[in-house]
Amino acid sequence: MPNAKPFKKQTLLAHDQRHENGAVSTPIYQSSLFTFSDYDSMIARFRGESDQPLYSRVDNPTVKVLQDKVAELEGGEACLAFSSGMAAISNAILSVATPGAKVVCINHVYPDTYRFLRGFCLRFGIETEFVDGDDPEAIRAALPGASLLYLESPSSWVMSEQNLIQLATLAREAGVTTIIDNSWASPLFQQPLACGIDIVVHSASKYISGHSDVVAGLVIANKQHIAHISRHISPFLGGKLSAQEASLLMRGLRTLPLRMKQHHASALALAKKLHEHPLVTDVYHPGLQPPSWSTLTGYSGLFSFAVAESVDIPQLCNALQLFHMGVSWGGFESLVMPAISVINQDSEFNSAVDFGVSPRLIRISVGLEDTEDLWADLQQALTAATHA
């Protein structure tokens, strides 16, 4: 008998559909192409009258299971999986912003998204106006003439939320499509499509994977827009996801609710402790002072804090024992990344410099280690790095 009501997310992620021969896990279709039993079947596929798998750059049965599950998890109609978060982001942006278009983007976004908009897109005549995501009136003023409003909430480095419901309404009234990077919150802690956002992107390398062994990206939207990307954008950019990686992402999804609970609890506890520490001048965590309109239902393990001038940041990083230095986040391991590394990055366009991220800022990704052990590590490193 069919289920009378939708499953809750934890059940959805832990319970797979029945697979061939009773397999518990989705089979991995490690095949570059798929053949047809007869001429008419092949012609029907090329006419778009069939969804039979054709070629793994375009479609793969293992990847399709992942896409269907993520679409349901995000409350969307359809999903496309890509070989990286930037492949997902670039496909999504280019599906909306055609040559000569105007894009409005919040200030603090993932640095490579910033560089893509600020540099790469200019060769197509796509110009971007960067605005304060905390200022809805500034966004309203920038929207006329734009094709796309690009959001990331909470935003990179400073973890600032945007009022998604309000901004989605403003964009819709102006005839502007909205995209949001929802990697920080994961689909469990924020549902942008329900707020009126048109397109959601994820770096699935982060919490959706959770094991720091996959690089992948996802785009979720309505069927029409995903079909547009599938036909006109992604086949030519070639950023397909492999069946092996799709299988690993489905493994990660099964434990996502459990992992996110731990990330939430540990990071919020550490943020509160750092907020009271005499050597810490600022803590940027959306859970410390959540706005009344917040659309977050929980918090991930990523936040940042600024240290006093008396703290030697290289010494602090070197003194840490449980926190390693690394560029990604969302895995089982705890990481730190000082903002100065981004400021010094060899790039023509540098978001940290352009948008005033303090060189005293340190981004912290709280993993699944014991919270008390992590706090002890931070305390001893702050002490060891402090000059009298």
C-alpha cells in the first residue's frame, strides 16, 4: 500500500528504493555508453521520446538515482549532478546569464564564484554588480535590467544571512531569476525553493559527501530549467559526475542527518566559547544573533572568528593539533583557514581584498571530533601564539 504521507528527511535518506536482484545499495553503472535493443528505441531516444540512458556524459542510471533523491530532499522537481561545485555554479549561472546580461551578486560569495563572475564572465559581456546582501534596498535598486540575482546564505567568510523570502519576492517582481548556493546549510537546514528561490546549487564535496573523498556539485530547480541546462549548457561544458562518485554521495546522504546534528552542536558550542575568549575580537556565526526572519532550521560546522593583534596567526595555525589547515570544509575532520591565505592568493581578482575581509579572520570548519577536545586544542593554540 502506498505511503499516505511523505517520508521525513531522515527516512528518505536512509531508505533506498528496491534495486535489481535485491541490492541494498544502488548498483554502480560503470559504463561510458548504453546500447539499444533495436533501431526504433535508439531513434526514440534521440527524438526525446524516451529517457533510456544514452551516454554517461549526458545520463547514467547511478547518477540519476542520486539526482532524484537530492531533488526530493530539496523540495525541487529535478536535479543535475556535476563533477564539482564550480561546474554546478557555472552551469547554473550560464543557463540564465546570456551574453550582454547583467548579474547582481552579494558581496561575500565563494571566492571562485566571485572570480568567475568578476573575470571569466566578462569575456561574454556579462557584467556583475556586487551589493551588500544585508541591504535589501540596495539589492532592489540594483535589480532593474538584471537577468540574475546570485545569493549565498550564509555568505562566505562572514556567514551573513540574506532574507531569502524578501529577496525572492523582489527578484520575482523585477522579472529576475534567483540562484542560491545552499552548501553551508545543506538541504536539511535550509529550503530555499520553499522561500521562492528559483535555482539551488551545492558543492556536494562538502556536507552532502561528508567524507572528504568526493568533488561534486548539484543544481536543483524546476523541470523546465533543468531540461534547459541538460540540452543547452551541460553537454557542451562536459562537467559530468561519474557513477562511482554518485555512489559515494549516496553513501554520504545516508548519514547526513546524524552528521549535521553533531556539526550544529559542536560548532555552536565553540562559537559561544570563542565569543567569550579575551583573545578573540569577533565571531561570525549565524546562530549567535539570528535575525527574526531567518530561514535556517539549524547550523552547520563552518564559521569564522577574528583574533587580537597580539595573536600570531601563523603560530596559532602551527600550534593546533586537531585542526588541520585546508581549503575545503564539511567533512569529518576539523580544519582552519586564515583569511590571509586568500588575500595572498595569486589571482587577478581577489574577493578578500575587494570586499574588506579582515586579515585577522580565521575560518574554522568543525568536524566530528569530541567538542571538549576541540575546545582544548583551540585554547592551547591561542595561548601558544600570543605575544605579551
